Amino acid sequence: MKRFPADAEPDFRVLDYVTITRDPRTKLVVAIGGTQEAAGILQTIGHFREAAGPRGPYHRQPHDLPPEQQRQYATSAAQALLMIGVSVYLDPALNILATPDGDRAAAHRYLDQLSEQARSATNDREVAEILSEVAATHDGLLPHLVQTLITTWATWSQRDEGPPHKEDLAMQLMDTTSSISRHGDQIRHIRNQAAAAKPAADTPPARPGPPASPPGRGR
């Protein structure tokens, strides 16, 4: 049996590899890689459009596509690509065939990535981008959390059965939800201030004053 060095790399080629994922900054669903045949499937089935990027062409879905349609089209395109032999990585958060556990794991990965992004932020603009992920009016984490709590409160409060003092508990839940919503407003205010902050300019060195006069000589 032939032995290989411990640091040897596997000898294989990955052909026609396509990555379909969501850009964390713009929220656009993008597809990278593939051949012209793969591009045709992305465009016809996945509703992707070819775009020019800083490192070459790629595909992206339209800005105004609803999230559920983004996932549906991305999953359909990935399935069609697999059927013609193209290797595909589909972000689990976009896969409508994924199990709930997979969605939960994808959400946890997203939060871990956001925490890592926060640790590596070096300027006010990057801080503002992180705060937008947390509290943006429509797509932020906090507004989604608030909506989930409101739905929970509305469904729970309409049922007759429940624990003792259920009305008091439901009111506490609604008060807490309102507080979270107000905190979201405050985070958005901080985000706006951070985004508007200008980088600190270097203080120019002080201009030298006139040379000192030599001491007068005695007469």
C-alpha cells in the first residue's frame, strides 16, 4: 500500500460547483460559480439575474422578491442543478426541504456569525451594519422577535383554558413585548448615530511660532 505524507491533499476535481446563499449585508440571495448551462437553470427556475461583481460575474435574485419565494426558487434551482450532475451547496436557511432542526441550526450559525462580525468590527460603519442586523425595521432580529411574541400573546389570550391568573400573565407578556419594541427603537437611533459619525481626523501639528529674539547686550 502506497503511503502519502501526512500533509498530502486529496487528488480530485469538483466540476461545475455552485454555491447558493444569502448575502448577510444586502439580504440578497446570490449564486456563485457554475457553467453556462447552470446559469440558464438559475435564471429560468431560480429567477436569478446575472450581475457583475468586483471579482467576476455572479447571479442574484431581485431585491423585491418575498423571502418565501426566495427560498422556494433557490431550492428549486438547487434541485434542478443536482439532477444534471452539478455539485451544489444550498444554504440551509434557504432550503424549504430542510427539517426544523436544520432551520434552528442555521439560525444559530447566523447568530454566531453576527457575534464574530461584532468582535471584528473596526469602525462606526461596521458597528452600524451589525445594529441594522439586530434592529432593522423590517428584517432585523428584534422586529421578528416582537412579532413572534405578539402572535403568541394573541393566540394564548384567546383560549379559554390556561393557568390561574392567566390574564395577568398575558398582560405581563404584552408589557414585556412592548418594552422590547421600545428597545428596538433605541437601538435603531444608536445605529443611525453610528452610521452618521465621521472618522476622526488626525489633528494637524501645531505651526511653529516665530523664533525667539536673542537677549539684548548690555551697553
